[in-house]
Amino acid sequence: MASTYLALSSLMSGANSAMAQQPVSPCQPPQSDEYLLLVLSQTSERHQVIQQTLPPNTQSTFCQYLDDTVTRIGGFRQLEDANTWARYVNEVVGLSAYVVRPTAATSTTSSRAYNPQPLGEGYAVLVDYFNQPEVASEVRQLIGSDVGLVSYGQRPYLLAVYTRNQREANSTLRELSDRGFWSMVVDSRRVTLLSPVVNF
């Protein structure tokens, strides 16, 4: 009996590792009238946990986005609906989630706009929003301009400022830190822009 259990466990663990080694296909961009919710999943087990929290018939796929493995949840026609689910996943499920919105341009431009691009040379002031989407509006009010969404070290951050002027970057950093935001200045070449304007 014990040997049968060990053999079965060994077989299942081999199947799991084979599954983990399978390449994950890239995520598809949103349709022109669709908002996407991307949840940092990393493993197929987390993907299954996320699927169990979603309503029946929800479109979700396990795919690669930048350096991250995510659960792509499509079919949202309203930004408010996508944001509500992003907050739910952040606060209840405990995983990082963010919304990707469609562009109003042609499909060619849409695909190009969806492709994340590294920032150029300079300084990026990043804010860790700790899975609290409301931080984006607070940062926007403080700096008086739109806030972007970026990936740095395989984690999402708010982009408060991207500049080649170190003094401007440090000044913004001090202003944010003085108001209690967890912020930092980093080499912008190591930052990937996900969205120029944050969508939550």
C-alpha cells in the first residue's frame, strides 16, 4: 500500500513538474471594446484558485505578460467592472491585479500600444501602491499630472515621474515621501511601461 502511494505520488509530482516546464503562450491584447484584468499568478495552482473565485463562463487564460505569468481575464465592457474585480482580487484573493484598457485607435496601433516598452535613459520615480488602487488618485492629486503603471523587478508600481533631470526626480521623491508614500528613484532603463495612464 505504501509503495503504491509512493509510486502514485512520484508520478503526480513528475506530471506537475512537466506541467510547470511547459512554455506559456504570450497574452493576447484586448479587443477594441474590451478591458482586461491581469492577475500575477506565476503558477497554474494560483491560476486555478483565481478561476474558482470568478463567475461561471468568465473568459480566463494562463499566459505570459512581460516577465510575469498571469491570469488574463477578458470580457469586461465597462472600466468600472474591471476595476471592481481588480480591487476584489487585490483585497480578498491577495494577489496583484491591474487593468489594461483598449485604445481608440486602429487595430495596428492598438497592438503596438499594448506592447510594453522599456523607458529610456533617465530617472523614474516609482510608488508602491501595496495593492490599494486608490493610491493612484492620491498620487495624481499630489503631483498634478497623470500617473502611469510600470513593471520593475517583476512587480507593478505607479509611475509618478519619468525624467532625465535628477534634481526633478529627487524633488518629486521628497514630496511623495513627505506625504507618506513609499516611493523610490530608479534607473528608468530597468523600468517597463505597462500603461502611460493608470486605469484604476
